Amino acid sequence: MLNGMLTTVSAAEPQAAHHALAELEHPGKLRCITTQNIDGMHQRAVSSNVIEFHGCFRPCSILYRYAASAAAS
């Protein structure tokens, strides 16, 4: 299950809304972004001050890849 989610999230790209919010942040029109999403799309759209209300998927993906690599060797 985790492998399928990793594949889906890794293949996804930020949408127009993610980029629009990032553009508002850089000239100072937006101080931060608060999201319930765990996919990291705001960061991939180059937003820097993101509050992830429900956490993020990145640590899970790093641990999963490490475990898969260790199991393969």
C-alpha cells in the first residue's frame, strides 16, 4: 500500500493553485500557507512557509525507501 502511495505522490505535479499561492507568498502578499494535505505539493511549487496541519508524507517515504534498500542488500 505504501509503495503505491509513494509512486502516486512522486508522479504528481503541483497544480495551478499551488503555483498561484507560491507567487503570492514571494512578494509578501501571503505570509504562510496552512494545508491539510500531506503530499508536499506546496513545497514543490516553491512555497517556503507551509504549515502542514496533518503532518507530511516525506519522512514516511524516506523510511520506506531506506527499509527497501536495506532489505535488498
